[in-house]
Amino acid sequence: MSPPAQNRLALNQKTTNAWSLREAIDGCVAAGLSSIGVWREPLAEAGVENARKWLADAGLRVSSLCRGGFFTAADPAAIEAAHAENLRAIDEAAVIGAVTLCLVPGGLPAGDRDLAGARRRAAEAIGRLVPYAKERGVALGIEPMNPIYAADRGVVSTLGQALDIAEEFAPDEVGVVLDTFHVWWDPALREQIARAGSRIHSYQVCDWITPLPADSLLARGMMGDGHIDFSAITRWVAETGYAGDVEVEIFNADVWAAPGEQVLATMAARYADLVEPFLC
């Protein structure tokens, strides 16, 4: 049985970027949250076994581990290095019990303009990881990224493209990470969400704000501060039967500068108004 809508709100750790993992866990407990999305860098600082114990003691679900991926290198040595790093990420996800390992496909290698080739290498790299991840009980979630990041972070730009890769495997092996910031603009979004069905391994929410900041990586806003229709997208996700957590993942300089407790209070209030009513 899935948790009720009011208990499905998850803090993606990047939203409180200044917090250590220990601080983020304590903040979630204090705010009454039941789950957290963990990032690998603070996980490494804490130590994977320490983190496993802290999360278990706190009673928190791990909604995702961010991030694996960056598969698009063409150099053989770089390809092998990326593969080894993703094996480590899978091991970490297994230890902390993450629901899914988020995969960011990666951008174009320096001087490379072969977008189709980069997408092909990403698909091949994901397929190579599947047996190892399956043995360890880790699901892989491909995160399509907004086209503004196609050159440097994510050559897989649409939910449809991500599903083309994922559908080569069982739904519990490879699915997708559906982030409103990345997909809200897609005119085929409703149809592709329906196509995704049980392959939605993570639902992440934040808003698209304008004007974009100078660093487009920091262009995410708190829900309600921008242009995304959360009611429609959340309804479409709910129609698939998605019963997982809803992560708030925000890269934003002002949000990062605010006290973490204040950020959690704001995101909980916005979730209650803009997302939770449409999960049922």
C-alpha cells in the first residue's frame, strides 16, 4: 500500500544545498517528512555505512540517489571510467536502499557535434549497467533534461526519447525520472506520461521561472513562483498509478541562501496547495 498523499513529500537534498546529509536528515525529521532524495557528494562525505544507519534510525525512505550517468564520452578510457563510476553509484544506492538511481545522460564531448551518436552511446552504457543493477536490486531511472542542457548535461531531451531507451528493458529494471522543470514544455507530455506507466520511478517537482538567471543551471523555482501547471501534470502522473514519493528538487541561489527550515516549510505549504490535491 502506498503512503497517503500528505506523506509522499520528499526533500531532494539539493534543495537545501548548504546542509550536510546529517543536517538534511535531521531537517526532514523535524519537518515531519518521510523521505529524502540523497546526492552522492554529501553521501561520500558522510560515509555510505554511516548514512545507511542514520537513514534507518530516522525512519526515512530514500526516494532516489542522485546521480549516475554522464555516459556520452567517445574516448574508450573515458567510457570505462564512467562505467566504473556508475557501478559505484549502483552499489551506494543498494546500501542506502534508494528507490532508484537517477541517471543524467551527459552532454556532448568537447568538440563533438554528433548528437545522435552521443545519444546512442548513452543508451549502450545504460544497457551495460542493467545486469549489475538488477543483481543488486537497484532500478535505473533515466532523467530526460530540458533541451537547454542538451550540449552540456543531457542529450536525452524528451520523455519519449528516455522511454525509447527504457523500453528495451523490464519496467522494474529501467524507467524514467519525471522532473517538471525538464518536461513541462513538451506538447506530447500527456501521451508520453501515459506511455511511461509503471516506468515512472521518480516524480520531481519545481517551477520554471523567468527571466532565466545568468547561470541557467540555477533557473529552478519553488512551485508556484513560475509557469508550470502542477495540477495537470500531477493528475497525468497519478493516472498511471504512480504511488511513489514526490521530490522537490530546486537549484536556485536564493533558495540555497535561505535557512533550510524555512525552505522546508515553504515547500511543504506549496506542495499541499499545488501538488497533493491532484495525486489522488
